[in-house]
Amino acid sequence: MKKTILTISLAVLMAGAPCTAQTQSAVVEDFKPSSVNQPGKEFPQVNSEGRVRVQISAPEAKLVQLDISAVKYDLKKDEKGVWTGESAPQDEGFHYYQLNIDGASVPDPGSLYFYGASRWGSGIEIPAKDQDFYALKNVPHGQVREHIYFSKVNNSMRRCFVYTPPDYELNTQKRYPVLYLQHGGGEDETGWSSQGRAGLIMDNLIAEGKATPFIIVMDNGTWRMPERPRPVAQQAPQQAGERPAGPWPPEGWADGFKKTLLEDIIPMVDGNYRTVADPQHRAMAGLSMGGMQTRAITLANPEAFSYMGMFSGGSVSPEDLAGSPAFKEKMKLVFITFGSRELENRRAGFGGDPKENTEKLKATGMNAHFYVSPLTAHEWQTWRRSFYQFAQLVFKN
């Protein structure tokens, strides 16, 4: 009995020990600088296992950690005050990360900075076996333009990024379909062209003859909970970041961006670019929050779009069709995707089983597709692969 208790106690202690995956297996020493480092910076590095190694000089610090994929890894300090350490193996693709120095979370000065988690911070690329589809190649390239415009809806200046295909400047008589492509929560209009590599994916697909050339508009769909008056006698103040009571997302949450998109962005794009300015040549897609916005906007306004894609943002159910009969009639493509790890962890809720919902749409005669990104979670490699698949199907009818 004592032996059994001792064995259980040791198992519990080992389960609670930090970084066990790192300490129990040897690290392969073939680290190379990340492809998204600041010019000339040796760290951060990545090895063939997908581990991330960081290094920073902080002689006065007491504790330095690498914070990646919601796990913190302690670094070790040498006699010169330089801290070094690595993570457990990460999924292929792009990841946000930060350093934690004596409790302060800061960007790594060795990496380029990307906007995610509602801040500018560090990012790293874990080389993927299928990275060729978003690689920079010697093919004709389109342009990603920063377009600043005035929004009447918001009475303010706004910014979007617009991808135009490689032949846009060469054939000035040609007009193009348009995809309105939205980012996720805590990200902004820079995400799809930077982290997502959308422009490079399109360039490669067009060069291979796999996609119809189209314009991509990437705007900022960030939304905030409206301020509501609170009763004088409130039991407990709402904590920062705390989800309010009631259904989520709250009713009307996408209305602000919907109005901006329909009344400002689409007319601005049709007025400034050579678009085919009709619903039959207009699509909307997005990742996570952007996918949820796509669902809300296209269901409410099926007369404005003919193609839609939701990447890790839920699904469309037969019940949705009952509430929006024109959606079934007008939508030429419904494309739903998730990472395989999302489905395993049931991250995919949002109104039922997404694969089952998609199969039910197909059974009604809709052109509905369901794609699963292998061995990825709620992350950019899932969404790069999703966009790659979607771009080959959209505007083909």
C-alpha cells in the first residue's frame, strides 16, 4: 500500500513539473535563425523538431521566460547575464510569442513584429512541409496597396489593404471579382497580407492556373461591446475581459462593421478599382471572428454576396437557411474549415457540429464544402491552408 501511495505521489509531482517535455527528451541541436527575424539577428531560432529557442541579455533580471502557445518556459542565465532557452515542439506555421522578464511581458527584439492579441509583438515561423504554396517565388506578383479613405458611417478616416492581381496594371480594360477577407479577434487589417501571406498564396495560384484572378480587400472589423448604463446597486463590478451574461456573441454585435462594409467599403472599392460591381462577383470570408462576421453579414444580406467562407468561425446550419431563405438561392459557395486539433478539442461549437451542418447544406443542393487542416489548431497555418483551398473554388461558377 505504501508503495502504491509513493508511486501515485511521484506521478502527481511529475505531472505538475514545468516543461517536462523539454527536460525528458534530448533537444536536437540543429537550430537555425527564424525566417521572420529582424535583419542580422541570430535569435530566435527554430530546430527540426519545431522547438523555438530564444536568447536575450538581461543581467539584472531574476526570471526570464519564453511565452508561446499559452505555455511559459523558464530560460537559463549564463555568467554574462544572457538568458537562453527553448520551447517544446510547436505546430507547423506561424505563432505569436513574447518574453516575460520579471513579470513584464515584452516583445523579443530579435523578431519582426506582428499585430495580434491586440498588440504589436513577436512572431515566429515553424517551417511547414507544405510551405511551398505560400513561398516567395519567381512568378508574376500582384500588389498590396494601403488605401486610406473617409468613412461616412463612422465619421472618421479608415485604412484597408487591397491586393490586386499581377496583370492588374498591364490590362487596364479587365475587371475583377472582389473578395472581402476579414481578420480574427485581436488582429487587424495587416494580418492577412503579413501573417496570412494571402498575396503570395494568390500569386502562386494564379501562376499555376489554379485560381481565377480577383481583388482582395482587407479591412479592420474590430468591434467593442457597447457601453451600457449600469444600475446603481450592482452586486459586483465586471472584470476587464470578462464576458457579459447572455448569448455570445451578443445580438447585433456585427451590425457596426456590416454597415461600414455595405455603405462605405464596397462603394469605395467599386469606385476606385476595376471591379465587376455586382453581387455575382463578390465574396466574403474570414477567420475566427472574421468568419463569424461573414456568417452574420451574408445571412442578413444574401443579396450582396454570392460566395462565403468561414475559417474556424463556426458553420451555417439548416436552421439558418430557414431564417434566410434567399441565402440558399443566392449563395454559390459555402466553404467551412477548421484545424483538426480544433475539432478534437471541441473548439468548433458555434451552433452544432460544423461537418454535419455542412453535409446537411449539401443535401439541400447547395455547393457546400468542408475542409480540415491536418495537425493544426486555431492558428495561422489552419487559415493559410483554408484560404488556399477556398481561393481555388471561389468565382468558378
